[in-house]
Amino acid sequence: MRRLILPLALTLGACMPGTSGDVATRAAMPDLSTMPSINTFAVPRPHAPSRANSDIARDFLDLSMKLESGRNLPILTRFETPITVQITGAPPPTLQSDLSRLLHRLRTEAGIDIRQVNGPANITIQAVSRAEIRRELPQAACFVVPNISQLSEYRTAKRSRATAWSALETRTRAAVFLPNDTSPQEVRDCLHEELAQALGPLNDLYRLPDSVFNDDNVHTVLTGFDMLILRAYYAPELHSGMSRSAVSARLPGILARLNPAGRTIAPRPASDTPRAWIRAIQTALGPGAAAQQRRSAAEKALSIAESVGWTDHRRAFSHYAIGRIIQSSDPARAQNHFAAADAYYRRNPATELHRAHAVAQLAAYAISQARGNDALALLGPQIAVADRYENAALLAQLMMMRAEALELSSRASEARQVRMDSLGWARYGYGADWAVRAKLREISRLNPLKGRNG
């Protein structure tokens, strides 16, 4: 289930000048009546996993033999026949192309025998409204359920063992429920995570820096690590009904065959994530909590991270959470936390996407202080990172910020071109034209020159 935890690329409004600059901002916006068509990503460029096979084996077991609640699963379950997929409901225009691209990756990168059909299928992807999804699971953006094919079935079966993953002996049918009234990127992100869970692992692990199987929602498409996990999940040495110990016994040979490079990497096992830290992060960044509750929860998460002795992405994420929460009330202190997050993220190449989000906050602050050249130096490398990881929302945001920084550096003609180039990505990342306009205004208002002219 993809939770409604706040994604990292969110509003930068706390860095804005006090005045709105409404007239100047509208004047600086491009003519949206000639907005370009939606941009989409071309050939995927996932990184191969860069951890020891022994560490990946532990990750595989914790992903595959546990639920998100922490409950152990008695046996491994998967589909034991070629897998078919269908789309039902009211799908948005981009869903079909994103599904075709994902199925191709699953066949070529994960070696799974999977194809789309027009009739009844093993996995049904039903596109419904966000309101319908939240009526069933208020904290979910999308979710997957076994043994049903449509949302109406779930309403009557959700309290029965039929929809309990822990009661399965093998997988034959599942339904993925996606929103059809949000941005193309959010639909695609849900598609990747929920289809992957329909096929394989049911758990999420905050300790993983390079996976969609992580509730921090940093990665938006299946990574090289994820494809390796799915390829191992459908290795001929495994089958439904195997116990954890039986799976564990076969994993070293499977991973040696599928990931020979992992045999030569020294093990560096990450510690487990305490449930108290997870609860604190979910309170800080999830829905429903008041401002002071969010701040207290974020500070508790950082305190836990410090006491455990983390220096990895979870320590960085704790700093980032505090920065996001206090940036309206204490922007200078927030920048200290964003800088701390950046310092921890930069230690590990596997967290370069995480770092791009932190750097975006630092660059936004530089723009709000009229330090255009500093912002350009920060933003330059991150645009390519957002592109590689297929995060159109982040890519558009970084490009819009670059346009403002260029204007501050007296490079107005370049700024106009970069801003116009950002729009195709913004249409994919943010969806409706009004959302693109809102993001343009938000980023434009970072620029103190425009604010003062308002």
C-alpha cells in the first residue's frame, strides 16, 4: 500500500518573501495557452544494486516473509503460472503507456512471464477516484488486495480471510486500485509499487535506500534492486508454500547466479528500523496531525536516529522531516536541518535521489535570498539526477527554480527557455493545468525581486 506520507518534493512556500508579488508573478509566467504536450521518459536507466548478496538475501527475506505491520508470513506465495493483467474502471490517458512500459521491464529485467489481456486476468488494475480509495482505506493513495477483481468485492470481503495475505497458499488473483483523478506521475508511481507487491514482496523497509519498497516514497519507479528482488522471487528454485528457512537456504545460490557482482562486495548490514521511529515519521509527515504534533514527532524521530547511531539515509530523512515542518516558522533553522540531511545523503551514491530533494530546499532558500549563482551551483547536478530516476515532478520543480536563479543572475533569455522546457515535465508530474500554474506561481514567488514588485 502506498501511504499518504508527504513526498519529498512538496511546496517550497516557506521560503517565499512576505509579499505575494501577484502581478509581477503572472507577468513572468509563460503563455500557458501554448503549453507543450506532456513529456514522458524514454529508456529506463536503473542502477544495478551495489550491496553484498548476503545483505540482499536478508532484505529479500524481510520483504517477502513479513507484512508491513511486522507480522511474519508462514510461507512464500507467488503466482505459479504465466501472469495476465487487465485494466478496468475509468483509466486516465497515460495509464496504458505506463503499464506497457512497466510490463516490458518486468519481462526483460525481472524475467517474469507477464502480459496484458482484454478479458479476465490474474491481476486487475482498476482505476477509480481518490475518494473511493480513501473511503476504503483513508491513509492510502492506492492499494492491492488478493482474491478479488474489483472494489465492490473488497467492500464485502475486506474483513474475511479471503483478502488476507497471511492466509494465502499461492497467488491466483489480485486487484490493484489506482486513482484516476490525480497526476500522471502519481498514477504511475502507484502502478509500479502496487503491481510489484501484487507479484512479490508485501513489506516495506525504511532501511532500503534504493527501493520502492520503502514508505518514504523517494523512489517513484522500480529500481535495479527491485527488479533483482522480483527476479529472485520468480527463480525456478523457489515456489509457493516454502518456509522462511527453506527460502533462506536457496537464496545464496539464486543471488550468486543472478547477481555475481554481489559475491565480491563486503557485507554491510543495516540495522533494523525501530517501530517507534516509523510511528514518529508517519505522524510527522502523514495526514491528520496538528502542527505541534508533527514537530514533536519529527524531533522524536531525530532523537531516535541519534540514539541508535544512524549515519545513513534514515538519519538524513529525520533531519529533512524537521526542516520541512519548521520551514515556515523558522526558515534559518530549517536550512540547518536540510544541510545536515544533504551531508548524510552525500555519503552514499545510492541516495543521490534523496539528496536532490534536500538540495532543492537549499536552492529555494538561496533564491529567496537573491543568491542566484549559489542556487545555480546547487541545482545543476540535480536536474540530471531527477531525469535519471524518472521523477517528472522533481525535474520540473528543479527546472523552474533554475529559471528563477537565471533571472537573478541577469540571464533572462535562458530563464524563459528553461521555464518553457519545464512545462512538459510539469504536466506529467503535477497533472492538471491549474496545478502547473500553481507550481509556477509558487516557484516564481521565491524570487524576492518579483515579490518586492508586487
